[in-house]
Amino acid sequence: MEELLRLEQVSYSYDHGAPALEALSVTVSAGEKIALVGENGAGKSTFLLCCNGVLAPTSGKIYWQGQPVGRDRRSLTQLRQGVGLVFQDPDAQLLAGTVEEEVSFGPMNLRLSREETAQRVDRALAAFSLEDFRSRAPQYLSGGEKKRVTLADALAMEPRLLLLDEPASSLDPGNARLLEENLERLSSQGMALMVATHDLDFAWRWAGRVLVFHGGRLERDGTPEEVFGDAELLSRCGLAQPVLMEVGRLLGMTPLPRTIEELKKEWNR
């Protein structure tokens, strides 16, 4: 698989305190679906900020498509064009006067044509059912609506790798389903996705790979079956088995169901 992003022995500390990340090495390839799990303060958000260049590692190296990323403007621009980031708090990301201006800001900075910018904005707004919000001021939207705008923001940039920090927070069940449908669509188009989440059921049914963070360290990098099947790891890192995994094991199912639909299909055999 094509390598997109590589972190080698990356550490980061805030204001010379204890390391928020410690000697972490990860490689992300095109098309991967990766869930980041761990308790609050485990290092997930710091990791995402380093991946996008918002934070510069205290030590270690970051590579984008095989090239080292420095702190010069050119390196950071190339990284951020390829790696999109959706913050957990949408208010930290929304700046423009209207939703349309907000979503068009990134493509315009890429110096795309007016036609290409308009097409990207239209696609991004449609993906998150925001067509009727074009002229609305983002600061007057609800928390869930703001979150959808930040997701459209990132989508309009058409990155190779999209990082999402708790993207379903503030979303009602309907919009959470819409988000997951869009993540599947983006993955099918070859985009790599990394999602930091506390929703272990989502990580189980969606991810192909799970990274477990604990105390600033990467404790495990493996498949959902490997990670969630390790009782000692889960206990040490304050995690639990996903519900469908537990149900599947109790019923003796092989393979274990990832979705309700898979559970129903196996049960009805």
C-alpha cells in the first residue's frame, strides 16, 4: 500500500511538563480506516495535532509521502493540503461570516478556479445536508450543525488523509449515521481516515486498525479483533469490549459480528 504519513519516535511535551506523547512510531497508508482509542488525556488529540503540523514534535521525525516535514511554510503547506483535520470543538475551527464562505475558504487558499471551488463547496455541503445553511452565520448554529460545517470544511479540501477528533460528539443519531455513511464513502474513494473516539462500538464495526493510547504511549497497534480481544490491555488502558463482540462470543459466533445486521443474519441461519 502507498505510504502517506510516517511518524518516527515522535514525542511531544506541553510547557516542559510530562510527555503528552512519548517515542511514538506510526505509518499510515492510503485507504486505511484507523480508530484511535484511549482514556481522556491519553494523547490522542496531541497525536492528531502533530500529524497535521499544528504542533511540532519535541523530538522525532514526521514524513509526508516519503518527504521529511520541517517547520518551513512550504513543508507545512504541503502537509496540510494532504492531511485534513476536524477539531473536537467546532468553535476552534469556524472563522468566516457565512457557512458558504467558511467551506470555500480552504479551496480558495489552494488557488483553485472559481468553478472548481464552487463544485467542491456544493459537494461538501450536500454531503452533510447543509445546502439550506449557505447564508447562515456559523456562530449562530447549534453544536451539531457547527460540527457538520467543520466536517464539510475538511471535505472540501479533498485531502488524502482526514483526521477527525471525536467527530460524532454533538451529533444526534441521524447525523451520526450520516457521518458514518460519509466516512464509508470517502474510504471507498481511497481516502485514508483516522478517527479519535470514545465509542468503542463504532471502532469495532468501522475500523480496520485500532491504535490504543495510554499515558502518552502507543500501547497497541492492531486489528479490532487483536485489540479488543486482549482483556489485560483493555483493563490496563481503561477500555471495555464492544457490545457486539461480547454478544457474538456469548453466542459462539465465528466470525464475530461487527454490525447489528451481521448479528441478525447469523442468528437467523
